Amino acid sequence: MNYKVRSVRPDEWPAAKTLRLTALQDPVAHLAFLETHEEALAHPDSFWRERTANGAEGRLDAQQIIAEGPDGEWVGTLTVLIEEPGTTDWAGFSIDRKQGHVVGVFVLPEHRGIGLTEVLFDAGLEWAWARGVERVRLIVHTDNGRAQAFYRRAGFVPSGRTIPLEKSPGDAELEFVLDPPE
């Protein structure tokens, strides 16, 4: 595999913006992301600068990992957020332990099926474990079978927590968790 996997740098916000907008046009984006392409497109450049800087190399509370193809094109990404005990997550649930939260997983369709998602996850998990998290979690839509199958292969298991989606009554997401390696 001739790909480079690394953390983003703060000045790379235009590439981060482009990849996010591309991800939000994926046919299953409505199942995978909590924002629409139109909502993301409306953000000013200052939003993208801040978002990228907040997940850039050297940060201790979040890390956006990207995969660069052989030509330097960004072809995949995921972000790991560190959630501290005593805080509340985006869905209003209390955080009871230090944990990583994987979000924004995306690989361009023409680069899927070659192990790139696994490499991105390995890098993200390695970063999270090095921060002393007690577990890593992610949230996946109940109808996103492809993603659920991958997460299970990566070792994640359903926690039993279901999160209703406010924007889409009747829809829900499932929490999957992974304990640290022994």
C-alpha cells in the first residue's frame, strides 16, 4: 500500500474542508454524518481553520488522521476526540470515564476495500490509547450495516446504548465500544 497516514496540520484546512464536503456527498452520508453537505458548505473559512487546528498534530484532546494517496490527494480520514469524565457528550449523555470517540470516518469509494480504513483506525486507536483512555467508542446509525460490519471486524461491540436522532424522529444510532488491548 503506497499511502501515507498521518495527523493533519493546522494550515491544511482547505484540504480538510474539501474532504469533508466530499464525504457529505457520499450516498450514505445521511446515515454516517450528523450534518448535511448544505450545512457544511455554509460554514465560513474561519470555521474550517478552527476545526482543522482543533484536531491537528500536537493536540492532546482531538486528532484528525488522514490518508494521502500516492499522488498526495487526501483519500480518507477519521477523527478521535478525547472525552473526559464529568462532561456531557453531544447527545446529552454523561461521560463517566476518559474515553476516545471516533467520528468523521470516511474513505473515498475508489480507495475502499484495500485495508485503508483499518490503517486509519489503527492510527487513531494508537493515538487514543497513548492518551490513557479507558475505552474508545463510536456511534453508528442503525441502518448503516456496512459501517457496523466493519466496526465489528475491528473489535468494537455494541454497548447497548441507543441514541435517538432529534433531526430525524424515529431514527436512532447505536454506541459501539472497544476496550484497550491487553
